[in-house]
Amino acid sequence: MTNSVNKEARDHTLASTAWEKIIHDYDIMDEISRKGYYCISAKTIKKYREPRLMAKWDSNENLPAALRERHLNILPVSRSEYLLSNVNLYEPLPEFVTSEPGNINHITQLDLESLDCGNITSESNAINAMVATGTLDSFLGDGDRTVETFNGRMGTDAFCFEINRYSGGSLTVHVDRAQMEIDGGFENQKNVIIIEAKNVLHPDFHIRQLYYPYRVWLQRVKKPIRLIFCQYYNMMYRLIEYRFADPQNYSSIERISSAYYTFQDVSVTESDIINLWKTITPVPDVLKPDIPFPQADKMDRIISLMEHMQDNEPMTTADITDYMGLDVRQSNYYASAGRYLDLFERQSHGSTECTLTPQARQILSLDYKNRQLALASRILSHQVFHEFFGRLFIDKISPARLRSEVATYLEQRNICNHTTSKRRASTVLGWLRWIGTLPEFTESQ
């Protein structure tokens, strides 16, 4: 069973190879240049690989290289057919920034035995807590009690829409009985609300996840429809409301408003971080043979994976890849980075299964403020991070200048070679910037 799962862990590499063959065998690029699109059946895709492993990419960064390098995207248009074209399917997300406590709304926890608002580990629980505590009602501002009325997997009706192409102009797309999944559908006296929820952070999201449900329910209800993208990460909600300026145009998506919510005290101060830094005696970077120096720039992804692993351990390489939505190589970078920080551990030598360490479990039991300080402590206990924290936030040296300093530091101590030192330096600065966002440090530009 484990070998089968690990085979699937090579998802992106295998998908890219399969798409290369499909594109070549069916002259897809030639037909797209003539018609603007290519329709391919699930049956055809299955000759090369299972369609479920070839056609669902929640973020542009997840796309197999064979598609991404050609600016191709894939869109389901029926239960058995997909459209390939050089159309833009994704909407960029603003950075998840929680360093301005005045802009974060506090939620009062409820004394519920079946819903632990301080320990949310799934998208469905995030929605349940958001509704139960009145957070959704607060964000909507409709003045009415909102109730859940629909969710789950269902088929679309027949409709058509315009979508922008990377090469300019637009393409008309026809959809009929394509499959879609709705995380949460709600209604109050004024509106119908559709929610797409995520508990992993990506730089963008697939507009289809809101657009298809929007078009379906636009034909079924008379009330206005409000569209909410919900992210739950590190004990914090971010709700973003979107609308389509033209219901017939997929690319007309617009962001209306956003807000942060939390059950926790988020008042981490600059003094808290400075005092923590001063009290830590760092350990020299002596790497274990099977744990390389980290190459995983986004600390928030490590935290997100740690939260998810709490209720889903052990996690294989395949599980981590599937959850993070990255290719296998990048997912391994983040798993290794968690091991570098003593947050994750292998169950045995040579095992592909990761579990949380006792230190990680203890960190996850803390409230927001102490959790962030504990995570910052794990970073700053390593000498390179401790030293360059001072250079960045105390001496106010610019990140551009520091990047070369960090690379030289890593090379001189034989932590990594010249080829990889700059990439590792980006991780050092990425993690330090994450610490800096907690109390909104001012760093040199």
C-alpha cells in the first residue's frame, strides 16, 4: 500500500510527462493556434493517466510544467470532457498579513463540547466555527441570521461565458453538467452566500471554484448571491468577498472587501520579539545527514502543514504533496524544513511517513501569541537565523545586501555550496521576514 501511495507522490512529474505526450500525440498546440481551444475527453486522458490526477490544479503554481510553460490551463466543461486553452483561470490573492492588530476582529469562543474553536484543523470545521460564532454574519453585515442550506458535490446546469486569453482577446466557453463542489452554501433574508474555504495558503485560487457555483445558483434563486473566499491559517480567519461585474464573464471577478478574525490575543509586540532574540543562545548549524539546510521560503506553509498533520498523522510523501498542492520536490522541501525546526520527524530511518514531534504538539497547544513566539524561538535558535535577525531588524541592513551576506556565510561554513547558497539565503530572509510580520517590524528597504 505504501509503495502505491508513494508512486502517486510523483504526481506532478508523471502528470507533466503524460501531458507532454498528449500534447504531442494530438497536435493540441496546433489546434489551439487555429481554434483557440482543444476539447479532450476524460477517456482520452485516461489512456495516459487517471483524469483525476491530470485535471485538478487549485493554484497556478500547482500546474504541471507541460501546461504551465505553454500558458495552458484545463477546465471541465462536462462530466466527461475538458477544455484546454491559453486562458487565465486564476485570481491572485493578496498576501496574508496579520501584523496589524487593529485590523483584526476578535471572536468570542463558544463553550461547545463538539466544536473546539481553539483547535480547528479542517476546512469544514473552520466553516462550522465561523457560522456558529456569528463570524460569517458579522462579515456579511446583513443583520440577519445566516443558515447553511446546501453544500457538496453536484453537477452544473448548461451555461456559457467569456474568459480572457493570455494572448489577448477572449474565448467563449460552453459548460453543461460539469462537476463542481461547494464547501458551503448559505442563505439569510437578503442574500444567498457561497463559500470556498481553504486551510492551506497559495498565491492565487481557481476562479472556477466560485464561478461555477455562482452561475448555477444564479439560475435557481432570486436573491442576490454573495461570494466569499475563506482562508483559515494559524488560528486566523481571512474572509474576502468577490463579485463578477459581468455574470457572463469569468474574468470579470473583482475583490470587494476583506477582514481578519481570530479567537485569540494577537498582540505580539516588537519588544516581545527583541527580548526573545536576546535571551536565545543559538546553536551552530551542524546539519544531520538526512536533513538538508532548508530551502522552503514560506514559513506559513510549514505552519499550515503542522496544523493539518495534527489530525492526519502519519503523513506520507504523497499525503503531504496532495495537501500542499505543490510538486513532490517542493513538498519535500517543506517537510524537510519542518524536520530542521524539530517540528516533524520520520517514524523510522528510511520511512516516508512524517509525524509531529513532541515540541510541535506542545506548540500547537499554545494560544496564538505564545505559539508565534515558540515558532520564532525555534527559528532563532539556529545561529544563522539569530545572527541575521540582528542584521535585518537591529542594524537595518537591506534585504538585497543581506542576501549575498547570508549566501557567503553559508558557503564559508560548508552548510551548502555556491550553487545552492543563494536559494538557501532566500529561505533565511523569508523566515526572518515572517518573524518581522508578527509585530510589523520596520526593515530597511
